[in-house]
Amino acid sequence: MNISTQPYSLAKNLSCSNCKQEYSITEINSYATCCNKPLVVDYDLLSAPPKSVLDLTEHTMWRYSVLLPVLSKQNIVSLGEGMTPIHHLNKMAREYGFDKLLMKDESFNPTGSFKARGISMAISKAKELGITKCIVPTAGNAGGALAAYCAKAGIKCTVVMPSQTPAVFKQECELYGADLILVDGLINDCAKKASEINNNNKYFDISTLKEPYRIEGKKTMGYEIAEQLNWQLPDVIIYPAGGGTGLIGIWKAFKEMKEMGWITCPLPRMIAVQSKNCAPILHALNDIENWKTMFTPMATVANGLAVPYPFGMDMMLQVLKESGGTSIAISEADIVSGVKEISKMEGLLISPEGAATWKALLQLRQQKIIAANETVLMLNTGSGYKYIDNLN
Ligand SMILES: *Cc1c(COP(=O)(O)O)cnc(C)c1O
Ligand SMILES: [Zn+2]
């Protein structure tokens, strides 16, 4: 296929996130074997396409198709993901003395989390590349999303999940027709199991950042934040980080928009929030050589944050450094009390991961890392309804 004759997408190629070696976007790739690092999608932005390339009649993340890697519209597998609302948390702002608190609410996505964005993209590309069988290790939400999009695409799906994950995350996979395999341990143990099952490479592995396109789906959050705020950006973005695709993706979107001249404002400081039970980013910020040996990972009620050894660690640290951001870890008790407080104050039953961003904001305000007059945008990455049994 000759990409240059396809006006539908400006995607050019994949490249190694470390050494920039190029890989094809029309062949099946997983990660950059040159450096054992994630691949990223490169676009032809030199032509500086105007904002009018956006498809404003499309009220999903696919309005940004020109800046996404699917080359042919007919391959899109969509359940209506993206274009989620940004709430103004006026009551909480008043109560705690902030000028402007915003929350982008990803609980509106299909299957109740922002995983839908990444998986819609991955499965659309999988369809474009002729893939028929997928497997994913997951902490919960990615499994449900993969099962749903595979059902829609007619792709066979296997999900490997920690056995202690709340029942609803397991039930949705089975209802969407996926094969579900349970493992005692965390997502890294599930990843081991998934590669055992896949030792003959019959499945395509959709693991975070070992698949090049989920990040492009998550990237659309960055485009939406800019468009919804009239091409201005907040001073600070607080993101609950697990594998880090959202953090890396949002930052990639900001840099692409800068390059195209769509935004001229300063870029936000990016804050990565973790659980005290599993905070590899904090350890890596302190000691990039030895972080993997510096903690014993534990499960957390915010199961999306229980990713002890993220494959994209270098890329996350790069975003924190370039943006002038930092990382902070929140206790289990604070995460649960955060969910309850936001439900009562704002009428939003958000995920524990989302609630962790609120507790992070309070602590960073106290440490004077965030000022009361700064515009802060928190990401609620999922619906609290899936976690209700664990919120006691
Ligand atoms: C997966 C997940 C996260 C972490 O997302 P990454 O892209 O892996 O950093 C945060 N919140 C929820 C609800 C999730 O499902
Ligand atoms: Zn490389």
C-alpha cells in the first residue's frame, strides 16, 4: 500500500522511541527490537495541516482520524469512544480554595474506562493488518475493553487477569465472549502467563506499549482537552499512571499540536499519580538504575495502577522531565475516601484511580508544588461502578 496516496491519515511509519530506527506501519510490529523499547507512530506534520482537517461531524475520538494510524476508514472498529465531558468541579474548588478545577471524565467511554480509546485503535489496526487472534495481560479494564472490541471486530480474544480482580471485571470479559484465564499475582505475572500461552506466536499480544497503537488512541485525550478548552491548556494535568500510555499519549498530542501550530500556549506540567502499594515511578525518579529491586509490589483498590514494571518507564520519566512535572503516591485509605468525597460533593462516582488524582492535588497544594490560582485538570480514567464491591 502506498501511504502517500491515502489522504485519510498522515501516519508515515513507526519508529523506535529510543534510537528512532524506522519500522513499517503496514506490517505487523510489536515493539522496537533494536533497543527493546516501545515503538511510536510518526506523522507527516511538515505540511502543517490546519484544524479544518478535523471531522467535526464525528462525535467520537475518530474526529482526529487524520492524526491517527488507521489508513482506511472501513477498518475502524468503534463503539462510540472519546469526546468525553470536562466537568467544572466548582463546589470542591470553592471548598478547598482553588480557582479552577477541571475533571475530564473518561467513565463515559464504552466498557466504563479510557482503555476503550487505546483498544479501539489497537483492534482497528489489528483488523487492518489481518490479525485474527489477540491476547492481553490486564489489571482489569483493558481486558473488558479488548473483549468488547474483539466481539465487534470478530477477532478471537484471550484475557489473562489477576484472580483477586473484582468479579465484574471478569464477568464482562465472559459476557463479551472472551476466554478468561486467572492468575494468582499482579499484571506482570499475567504477562508471563500470556507469553507462555503464546509461545508459538499464534496470538497478537496487545500488552501496554508492546503494541504500537494503543498510545495513539489514548493520545486523543490530549487533542480533546485542547479542543474543548478552545485551544488553551491547563497549567497542570494530574494523571493516574499504570503502564503510562495515557501520560505519554497526551504529551505526544500536545507536541504534535505545537508542531502544527494548533496551540501556542505553554504546555502543562504533567503529574503521574500512583498508589503507595505500587509506586515504581517514584522509585525510578530516585534511582533509575536500581528501581526494579527497590520495592515489593502489592495489589491496590485502584487496580489500574498496579503495574510494577512498566515497559514504558523511560518514556514516562521523559514526559515528567520535559514538562517539569513529578510523581506522587497515595494511600489506599485516601483513595477510598477520595471516591466517597467526590461522589457526595459533585455527584460523580469516579474510579479509585481518578480519586487518587484529587488526593494528589491536595498534597501537592500543601507542598506548594501547585498554586491555588493555577488551572488544574484531573483525569478520571474510569467508572466507580465497577469497583463498588471493593469500596468499603
Ligand atoms: C489502566 C488504567 C489506568 C492506568 O492507565 P495507563 O495508560 O496504563 O497508565 C488508570 N485508571 C484506570 C481506571 C485504568 O483502567
Ligand atoms: Zn532502537
